[in-house]
Amino acid sequence: MVFVNESSWKHEYINTNGVKLHYVTQGEGSLMLMLHGFPEFWYSWRHQISEFAKDFKVVALDLRGYNDSDKPKEQSAYVMNEFVKDIEGVIRGLGYQNCVLVGHDWGGAIAWNFAYDYPSMVERLIILNLPHPAKFAQGLRTPQQLLRSFYIFLFQLPLLPELFLQSSDYQAVETAFKGMAINKNAFTQADIDAYKNSAAKRGALTAMLNYYRNIFQQRISNENWGVLEVPTLMIWGEKDTALGKELTYGTEAYVKDFQIKYLPNCSHWVQQEQPDLVNQYMREFLTT
């Protein structure tokens, strides 16, 4: 198992696009920017930060609405155009022209969109368990993916999702990780507590849910995805109960230089459940 060494990690803040975002950083050199998903925060990259800090300035961001980043109250603040502007501002604000962009789940959706909008700012793209937007849109027209995505529709309701997530000491957050994971030992009680504490911060739950409440106003319905020129690696845990493996099929039609690595006995939480293998695949991609 990867040794997590937090002693040399720095906690910093950056102002971008009208919000102040928190991030953890380690290392020097070219920028590697990591974007987490739901219901997570920068901590999801704990097994990757020190590994890649050997060669990069690694920045693991708290997305807007999460953990120690600003949480705008307006639901309209949680749309893809704003997320993409946040990332542009972070890269430029850190003094870089481009980066290796790594995204998982919602962070993967933002990374896909950012790479399309600002291809010159993405040297390489690494996506974990989030399909290309065109493939996801196609998937949402199938009964099997609609069934897997039932929670998206549940999250459209006012107030009830917040009450559900925080009930019984945020049991739903623990279930999201341990319930989905194939290797239950991948998450210690300290890990689960970290996720619960992050979700419990004032305003965080509603902010996190607002990503979903705006999902049908996002670019997900855009049919005009061109061919992405950025070299892209997709890493996919095959036992993802939220996103079917079939969503990855045909991605090469949308990405000129595309590689995919499947992890057979692994859930949605791929970089936490199989960190050594994920790190290996990332390093191989970055050194070829």
C-alpha cells in the first residue's frame, strides 16, 4: 500500500473567478492539478500527492462548495461554465500556462470540459471513472444507466437530500464509500471520518448537491463534441455501481490520442482502492 506522508504537504488558498479555493500542495516543477468528485474533497488524492510530487508541483484542489473552499449560496453558482473558469484561474494564478489535469467523478466531468475549452492549457489529461460527456449523455438514454443514476433524480428534491445525507451521523457518506468499495479495507475509520467532517461543514451539503441540481442545465446535452487533441488516459474500475463500463466503449472516437486501463476488481473509488496500480498507470502514461 502507498505510504501517505502528510508532513510535507502545504495547505494554501487561491482566489479565482470570485471564489477562494483551498488546496493541498507538494513538490516543485510542472503543475499536476487534481480534481475530486462527490462526496469527496482534496483528501481523495492522498495516495497520489506524494508519489507525483517527486516530479511535479502537485495541487489537489477543494472544488467550490467543498470542504475549506468558498460555498456560494446561489444555486446558479454551480454550473460547468463557472467550474471551468475556476480551473483556468487556478492554473494562471499559480503562475503556469498549462498542466497535467487529473479528474475523478465530478472532477473528471470538469476536466473533460476544461480540456475542450482550453486544450492548450492541458498538456495531458487523466480521467478516472467518469465517461466522456458524449458517452454519458448517450448512457442516460438507456434504462440500465438511468437506473444506476437514480440518485441524480433524488438529489433534485429540495431539503430532503440534505436531511438524508446528514442523518445518523452522515451514515450515507460512509455507505457511499464502504458500500460501493470492493476492498472495504481501502477506507479506514479515519478516512470515513474525514469525509464526514468535510460534508458537515456549514453550507457544504447544499453546495455539493447543487452540482446535481443543475446537471440538466449543464453541457451534458451538447451533441457537438469534437475530437479532443489532448493525449488522454482513462482509468476505470470495472465494478463501478454508479457508472457502467459500457460508457467507456467508443471513447476513442472523441479523443485523438486515447488510452484506457481497466481495473477488474475495483469500484468507483479507483485511486483510493487500487492506488498502487493507478499510480503505475499514470506514471507509465506520463513517461511515454
